[in-house]
Amino acid sequence: MQAFLQLLDLTAPLFLLVALGYGLARFGGWRGTLSDALARFVFNVAVPSLLFRLMSDFSTLPPVDARLLLAYFGGTLAIYAAARVLGKAAFGQDGAAASVFAVGGVFGNTVLLGLPLARVTLGEAALPAVSLVIVFHSLVLWTVVTVSVEWARHRSPSMAALARTARDVVLNPVVASILLGVAFGFTGLALPAVVDRTISLLSDAAAPLSLIALGMSLEQFGVRVGWRESLAMSTIKLAAMPVAIYACARLIGLGPVDTQAVTLLAALPVGANVYLMAKAFGALEGPVSSSIVASTALSALTTPIVISMTRLG
């Protein structure tokens, strides 16, 4: 019950921000170009600022068992590949839509829920492991889905197609901000104070604006649009992901704290960034919006169960 109340306390503001976005679109007339402009700002400015700051601290992370990355991303990529096949086979999706569908089944709300939930349920000892996964989370998954979508659109064995795909990946604002953040972090330099404060303000805006943009999309598409795809994504994210990551962690032989940390992150609901991916790639915007809301609500029940089971294991 305590874990349930903690998760409810953490998720309540998220739902309120989604509701605010829905209300602005429904009753305030913030539709069409306004909604699209907000989504573009979040994708091109706010989220890249957040990720740049996060990745610029990479070199200062305390040492942890690097095998947890193999456990987390090994299981993640296995589920991604299976979900992509499922999207094509069960829903007749093209390559771009299947890629967005698959990433919806593996991309969790690690920043907004992962860090605070790990702190209150697993303690400070789990934070280095959680932080390391978060550092690579967006880099790996944004890169994977971008490569997957771009390759599906420009499928060709030619070097020109490979070069075009690589260029599009590197120039993606999210991927570029991550790479720049890592590079800057290893220089050991400090940003000028005024620049750092500006980026900090933009970073703080990323999460709430993402959720407001999500709420606007719900008014446009409705929660019942693509409900089958939405249900499938939610089920993969809340059930298949934690099982796969836990199995990988046990197979590798991770310690109990690291195992609990990566399994907790795997059990989190679909992240709001998946809506930005759907928006950027023009695929499954409605189903993704619904899956974020549905999985966040369901995770109030499923995530505490996963936490309890990993402690017993």
C-alpha cells in the first residue's frame, strides 16, 4: 500500500498537466498550429536542453557495475525487435509505424518517475545505477528508433542511403544534444553561469510542456483512437519489459540492488517522449497518446507489484 501511495503521489501532477493540455485545446482554442508549435518547441529546444545537461554530467557519475547496461539494453532491444515484428504482423503497420509502436513498448518515463520512485522505494544506494541507465536511455532508444524509421523510409543497400540515414540520426535534435552533452562533459569545462542558468530553465520546461502537448493531442485524437495498438503497447511496457530485464539481470548475475533498479525502470509507464517521436515521424500519434495515459494509470498497480516481486526474488 505504501508503494502504491508513493506512486500515486508522484503521478498525480502528471495527470493534471495532461488534463491542462486537454482543457486548453478543448475549451481554450489551442488547437492545430498552436499545438503543433508547442510540440516542435518541446522536441527541438526543451527536451534537447534537458538531455544536454543530463549527459554533460556523465563523466562525474560514481562507478557502478557496467553490466547493468547490458542487462537493461539487451532486454530492451530484444523486446523492441519482437514488438516491431508484432506491429507489422498484428496491425499491418509500415516500417515507420512499427518502429514507433515498438519504441512505445520499451521507452519508459525514467526521468519524471524513475529517479524519485527509486529514491523512495529502493533508497539512495540504487541511484547510481538508475542514473547510469537514464544517461544512456534516450541516446540508445532515440538512435534506435531514428535509424529504424529512416532506414524503413530510405530502404536501400546503397552507400548514399546509409549516409542519409546516418546524417538524419546525427542531426536529430535529441540525438545531437546527447552527443554534444557527452562531448562537453569530457572536456571538463564549465558553462558560463548565464548560459547554464538559461539551459537549466529550458530543461525545467521540458517535462511539463511535453505533458501539456500530450494532453492537447488527446483532445485531437481521443483516447479511443487505435485502442488496440495502445493496449498492446501498454501491455508490452508494463509486463513484457520488466520480465525481460529481470531475466537478463539474473542471467548476468547482477547484485540485488542493481537488479531491483533496472527492473524498476523497466516497469515504468510509457514516457511522454514517445509522443514526441510519434509527432516527429508522423506515425501513431493517437495510439501513442492513449498508451501514455493508460500505462501511467495502470502502473500505479503494476509497478508496486514488480517492486515487491524483485525484493522477494
